[in-house]
Amino acid sequence: MTSGLWELVLRGVWVTIQLLFFSSLLAAAVSFVVGIARTHRLWIVRFLAGFYTEVFRGTSALVMIFWVFFVLPPAFGWQLVPMWAGTLALGLTYGAYGSEIVRGALTAVDPAQQEGGIALSFTPWQRMRLILLPQAVPEMIPPFSNLLIELLKGTALVSIMGMGDLAFSGNLVRLALQESAEIYTYLLLIYFVIAFLLTRMMRGLEKKLKAGVGKAPQKKVAAVRVPEGSGVR
Amino acid sequence: MNWDWGAVADFMPHFWDGLLVTLQALVLGSLISFALGLVWALLMRVPTRWVTWPVGIVTEFVRNTPLLVQLFFLYYVLPEWGLTFSALTTGVFAIGLHYSTYTMQVYRAGIEAVPVGQWEAATALNLPLRRTWTVVILPQAIRRVVPALGNYVIAMLKDTPMLMAITVLDMMGEARLFSQQTFRFTEPLTVIGVAFILISYLASVLLRTLERRLVR
């Protein structure tokens, strides 16, 4: 491979990382908002949040991406820059998966903690902010770490829409060289290295957060996705 | 927003064709992933690191890289090595392989959840290793993991649209083809989006019933 082609690949890596960064921020925001809404007192809030989760978890990420790219522009008369369209589709889809993690971790906090907050006449928001979240967030990190890897794998989908991410630049290199084994091997290796670095990062974060509540990090985490219909166990 | 029911009606015959291909890919992909996942899980229990390390590294690699790139790899590289398969066969194999690295963890958890007493009883009865696995451990382990495997079937369903990228005419492929021919994007994409939500919702309801019956 020539240096020009490597430059193309590197530019693809940069786009993938940018997309990963923005969509994980959006997904994190969505998961917390929707996940907390699912524990709300009012049934209508819980229902709407549950509906959102079912719809966005039920559909495929690729269908969502197509929808944002092709259906939104004529429907609303505005068009998003590819980067934001990709961010929106991925963030909303993976946010729905993340909301189940948030809900699961919140309901897993010992009920006595919640009751203690009520006894001390904390407002619901204070209970959430001062009692539930500090204990629930460290527990969310291992499943979030798995979800982040899923999101990284999901970013490759935008290449189908012609966005110049890593998978797309790989296809360009294949066309230029008329040879596929080498470039696709590199591509898989690059994705694997990014995933490995992300896992390390998340493990460091978990260690730090768990130290904050006086716990040791979990030993080994199996990459099992959030169960579909049955909630988090 | 201009919604045209005529376009929906025109799309429906293509939709049924696509649904058939999607379900085909889903069923075959699931079968491969169930079988291959069990093989990985059993290999990981072989008591020598000459087996567990390579299997561990390969499965970790497959799990942490995008299915889309794996599809491209298999679709473009295998012919270079003299192996030519149809796009659907390649896609089914890629999905099966990718998800086998998830199902192997499900099987592992199931096998580890079998009480130690069962192993000890098998030893006490002097059952050979093969019989221990086939009549004592696996029947108990697999019963426990059926709901978890079902979750991966739903996850697989939502990854089948990727087969479009290697020219398979599944639901997504049909929708894209239709859009390119008629310049109507809204209707076909919305129809298949709703179809995905419906199918995966029905499947998750079905799973919950199955879970209640199997895990007591």
C-alpha cells in the first residue's frame, strides 16, 4: 500500500473516532434521560419512555440510518450534514439500549437506600442525584463498555451511506488496488485495536468510580447484550 | 410530508420477497451460530492452553470487529482464494460466525450454572466423559440458556439488513432497489422499519412465554 492510501485510511479512522465520540455522547444523554424517566412516578412518563425504548430497540440501526438520511429531509424540509445524521441515528438507537442498562442499575440499588432518602425527606430529584445515581453509575460501567463496543461496530454502517469513515475508505482502497485480503485485514485489525483501547479505558473508569463508593471492580465481564424483552437481570 | 399509499401498494410484492430472504437468513444464521457457539464453548473447556488461547483470541477478535467489515472480507476475499459462494450463503455464514462468538458466552454461563453435584454424580456413576456431557451436563445447560439464545436471534434479525451491502435482496435490499427505481424513499423505508419493530416485538413476547415455561 502506498502512503497516499494510508493517508486515506487514517482520515477514515479520524471520521470513525469523531462519529463514535459524538454518538456515544448523544447515546449516553438519551440513556440517562429515558432510563430515569422509566422509573418516574407518573405512568404516562414511564409509558412514553418505554414506548421510545421499544421502538428504537425494535428497529435495526441500518434502517434507522437510512430513515434519517432519506426520509427526514423531504418530510421536514431540512437536511443534516452526514456527520450529524449518522450521530443522530446511532445515538438514538444505542441510547435506547443504554436506557435499559440505566433502568436496570437504578432498580438494582437496595430499596432501603431509597427509603432512607424518603425518611430524611429528600425530594425525588435529590434522592436520584445524591443517593441512587452515585451507587448505580459504577454498576453501569461494565454493560456500558460492551455497548460502546457495539456502537463502534455500528459506526461502520454509515459507510453504506457514503460517509468517509474507516470502512468506506477501506472500500476505496480495495477499488484502487483491486486486491481485498490485505486492506480488509488491516481494517479489522484497526477496529480491534480501537475496541481494545476502549475496553481498557472503560475498565480504568470503572476502577475509579468503584473506588469512590468503596468497592472493587468486577473481575471478568462477559460481553452479553442487554436481554431483549426481559429487562436487565 | 407526502405519503402515497399507491407507492406502498407497489412496494408490497417486493416486501414479501424481501421478508422471505430475511427470515431465511435469520433461521440459517441462527442455526449456524447455535452450533458453532457450542463448539467454541466446548473447546474453551479443553484443559490445555494450546486450544483455549487460539480459540479465545479468534472469538474475541470476531466479536470486537464490525460485522459489516467481516461481510466485505468474506464476500471479496474468499473468491480471491478460490472459494466462490452466493451472496446469501456468504452473508448467512458471516452472521452465524459473528453471533457464535456471543452464543459461546451464553453456553459457557449455562454450563457453569450446572451444579457441581451433577458432575460429581456423573463421576460417581463412572460415566465416560462423552456420556457425562451428552446426557447430564448439556441437557441441563441448554435448557437454561434458551431464552438468552432467543435474545441473540432478535439481535441477529436486526443485523440482517447489513446483507444488503453485499447485494443480498433482503427486506432492506428490496427497499433500496425500489427507492432507486421510483425515487420514493419514505414509503418503503417506513414499511420495513415498522415491519422490523413488529417482528422483533412479537419475537420478544414469544420469548417471554418460552422463558416462563422453561426456566422455573
